[in-house]
Amino acid sequence: MAAMAAEEGDYEAVLCVKPAVHVYRVPPRASNRGYRAAEWQLDQPAWSGRLRITAKGKIAFIKLEDKTSGELFAQAPVEQFPGIAVESVTDSSRYFVIRIEDGNGRRAFIGVGFVDRGDAFDFNVALQDHFKWVRQQSELAKQAENPDQGPKLDLSFKEGQTIKLNIANMKKKEGATGNTRPRPAGPGGLSLLPPPPGGKSSAPVCPSGERPSLLSAPTQLPGTPITDSLLSWPQPATAPSATTTDVWGDFAKASGSASNQTQANAGWVQF
């Protein structure tokens, strides 16, 4: 009773309206092979008027009404589609067989035909969309009542399941970074820049086992103070020797011997 009261309280929605429709008397079906519109005397319709499809809750209603006054001629409640309430014929897409009911519980089958094939298509689609919505509402209601029974997404690994990762690119990157050569160190521990591609290095190459020549002292530019960084060049240590201690010794000896020779030759007469 509560469900019926809820359905009675629902508003009525209009799903489809077609202004021109014909109604035909349908002969009794002798077998289950289906209805054929060619047996209906299509040139002599029993009634012509307007067709409206409405919905109230989950039930759709096919209403045949007068074009001018809107008086109801017949009504067919549809609780399921496709179903026994609406059946298509086997020889045309513009004709259907519907089951009408009156308020006293009496039922009858009549034929309905559309002048335009597009109207017949709209009639069919309107019923399909309504009952598709009914099924979706039923599924949502079931999920709301039992939220734990719905399908759950399981992302855990099954027993014995493995995954494979492609790390070829990572290995290439690691190999590229590991094969980088250090910059060559020049004299005094300074690092030298590598030569440009296709060129030759301007840094002198010393044979193995020999020490590089002494570095010259930094040149001071005019107006530039000599800072500690310029004075911090490494100087090679040399052992003191007699020849390097007195650089003027040989010159003094040479000048002394020359003066002695002059004094010795003073007694000679020059011509």
C-alpha cells in the first residue's frame, strides 16, 4: 500500500507526442508466429487521432486522444518494454500492437500505425529510454541498500604473481655518468679544459719521467695590486750550490787575470 501511495504521488511526465496515428482492429492470432500488418485492412482505420506517451513513476502510459478536444479514447499501461503490452509487427516498422485496458479490468489488443516512419522510431526510442532509466534507478537503489555487496577493486598481488620493470634506460644513464673522464691536471695542480673537437691541445706534453719546466712568475698589470692568490704559485725547491750562490765569481776572476797580465806586460815597448 505504501508503494502504491508513493507511485500515486509521483508527477506525470510527457515522453512523446505524435499528432497523427491510426488505430486498426487486429484479428485473433492463430499461432505464435507474430502479428502482420498486411492482415489489418490498412485502408480502413477504425480510429484516427493523437498519441501521447506519459510516465508516472516506473510505469509508462500510451494514451490515444482526440486531436481537437483531447478526450481519451484508449489507454495502454506499459510496465515492461519490450513485453506483451507493446509488440512490433513482423512485416513493417511503422505498426505496433498494444494492449489497452479500461478501469474495469477488461483488456483488448489493437493495432497502431504511424504515417511517418520517423514517428514510429521516436515512439520506440521513447519507451526504450524510459525503461532504461527505470533499470538504472533500481540498480542504484540496490547499491544504496547494500553498499558492501558491490564489486571491490583489489590491487594486491596474488600468490606467485610477479611484475617486470624495464630499466634499460636507467642503465644507460648510469653508464653514461660513470664513464666521464676527469679533466687533466696541469702543472701546479690546475685543471685544464679539454681541447675543442677536432683541435689540438695547447698544453705542453712532457715525456714520462721528466718534470715540467719552471713556471714564470705572474705578471703584474699597471695599477693592479699583487694579491695573495697571485703570489701563491708553487715554486720548485732547488738545492744551493757554489755556482749559483756567487754568480759574479767567474767575471771577477776573468777581470783579475786580465789586470795581472797588463801589469806583467808593462815593461814591453809597443810599436
